[in-house]
Amino acid sequence: MAVTVQIMRREVMKPPPALACGGGRKSPLTAFDRASTDGYIPAVYAWNAPAPDNNKVIEGLLATVARYPHLAGRFGVDDAGRRCFVLNDAGVLVVEAEADGDLADTLAAHDLAEHVNQLYPDADKERLDEPLFQAQLTRYKCGGLVIGTACQHLVADGQSMSFFYTAWATAVRTNLTTLPSPVTDRTAIAIPRNPAAPSLDHRSIEFRSPTSHSSYGTLPMNRITNLSVHFPEEFVARLKSRVGGRCSTFQCLLAHAWKKVTAARDLAPDDFTQIRVAVNCRPRANPPVPMDYFGNMVLWAFPRMRAKELLSSSYATVVGAIRDAVARIDAEYVQSFVDFGAEAERAGEELASTAATLGMSFCPDLEVDSWLGFRFHDLDFGHGPPCAFLPPDIPVEGILIFVPASSAKGGVDLFMTLHEDHVQAFKQICHSTD
């Protein structure tokens, strides 16, 4: 029998006045923010009993969010009528819920994906007063706990949120004796040149003109299949030996996944396929931006190959193509993007992101995010790290997300989406290195 979830409390809660630092000031959206997905990104984690007390978790959340005023703020408009953040300490949404089953049984159920969608708030990005950060605490009969969050992506990227989640857990574990001091001033990073001198037309890369349309098609939601693949530590080691030389876990697994998805899709030999690879630009800017800068600072690299070339090339060659594309996102590229954003703002241009939208199909391409360097799996609220990361359904075809495995040290979980017609072929070959 399916486990049901009952909402017990739903309340917008403000950070403690003594800690709040928003002050009502307005904060601009940077070009990096505007290039990001305009929507709420869910994250769901589970802890076996004994799990932390709800009140302690909520107290820690409110104390921590006080140091991240963008999360407790709202959207507004600046003097030029452009969307901005209003750091008014309006609060975050907190939902408390109860599930009528045990966590272990739920995690083993065949309908887990359907259940996961009940474990985080269903945020409405169209509401002007919608809290930008929302959290749901679901307690199971066994005492286990699931924390599901939804954060508006225009507020922060994955790097930022990994720092926030870790700070939240630390605050709870240390009874609020350790609170973060992140960099939150968006006007102090990535300063445009004077005069601005973009070397590339980023309107054709990270942005599109308001009259242009995406080159990608769409799929009905019921034809997009979400699936997960576990790559054990031994498999990753074998892939690295195939590459030879220095190679990161992310690079070798991405090369492998690109090959196997392309084969499963049965692309025509002369078709081009590319990957939209998220690149953290903090260390690539000149001067570098602190890693604890809270906001968005991701751009994208686009390794591209013909299908026949990709499938026939060695792992070393494919890794090289990925590495070369990422290397092009250097200090000059980042500065060009910043300058472009400054020129667009001066001209009053409303930038439209090329980020994926609901129901989009990237085929023959892919989009990838790596969470391998994030600290999501170090979320210790006082009773140890989470026992599981629970992926919600992703409503876009062709997404790859690499996450450190919770269940096997050294392994990696790949959460991904494919057209339903390509799933069986991919499953048959995903662990083959031929």
C-alpha cells in the first residue's frame, strides 16, 4: 500500500530579528543570475532514526538563513523597473508533515519516485510574494526524517546551496554556536571593465533575443523517463585506466555517458551531438571570486562531436574534447560575459536565458551538472549523514546529474532523463566499456 503524507503545519517563518541582516535593501540580479533557470530546484534527503528533532532543525534553518538574506527575501523591481531581490527578511516557507509508513519500506517501494514528489514544497514561481526558499520536514512512523527543499535558482547555484546546506547542518549540530559569514554582495564580484568590451555575442550562447526560439523540441511529460545508474568505485577506476594519464572522475564518467546515450539514441553517423557542461566560474574569474560567494556564477562549455566520431574515438580522445571545451571558459571569457551583461543592463535590454524549460528535449544533445564536489552528502544534523538522496522527477529530456553515492563509498550515482524509446537500449550498455 502506498505511503501517504499529511501536512501538519505550513508557515512562513522569519529569521530572528537579532540575526537578520537584510534591512530591506535591494540587490540586483547579476548577468549570471539572469542566465540561470528561472524556477525552483528541489533537493530531497533522508535520515534513518534516530533523526534530528524538527524544532532544532527549524531553529537552525532560521538562524542560518539570517546570514543568507537573499533566501529570506523576495523578488521586487528596481528603479529602472527590472526584477531585483528585496532583502526584507520576509522569511522562508516551513512545512511539517507526517508519513504513515516506515522510511526503510518507503525507500524500497517500486513507486518511490511518485512518493518523492510529496516530500518537497510545490513552489509557484509566478507568485510575486512566493518565498524564495522552502523546506518540508516529513517524519516517518519509525522516526526517520526526510528534508525536502525547493530553492529559486535565480537566487543561487549548486555551489552556493552546498555551502548553505552544510552551514545549516553545522548550526543545528553545534546548537547555533557556529554560523556562516558568506560573501553575499553581488555588486562586489565580477566587475565590468570601463568601458565594457565583450569579445563575444553572448546573446547567441547564454542568452537569446526575445524574438528567437529554442532550437530544441519538446516532449509530453509522460514520455520523459527518469532513471538512475550506479557506477561502483571499481568501475570508475577501470574507466580511468582506459583514459590513461590524469583524468577526473567527472570527466571519465561524462565521456562514458555521452558515448552510451549517443549509442542508445541511434543517431545518424553524421549528426552532431554536444553537451552543455556547467562550469563554476568563481576560480576562473580575474581576480578569482571567493568560493563561498552566494549567488550564481556558472557558465557553460559545449564539447561537440559527430556521432560516428564520438562512438569510434577512444575514451582519452573524448575526455580531451570535454577538457578542451571547459578550458575555453577562462578569465577572458568570464570577463566578456560580465561586460556583455553590463552593456545589456545599460541599454535596458531584458535578457532571455537559454536554460531548459519544462518539457524540453535536448536530443541529440545533453546537459550535465556535477555535484561530485559539493558537500550535500556531509549534511550531519547531529545523527550522521543522510542515508539517501532522493531524486525528484526532472521534467526535461537529456539531463545528467552526477552525485556521490550514499550507499557505496567511492561510487557515483548518475540521475538522468531520456526519451522512453531510448531507455532500454541505454540500460543494456551503460556498464559496458567496449
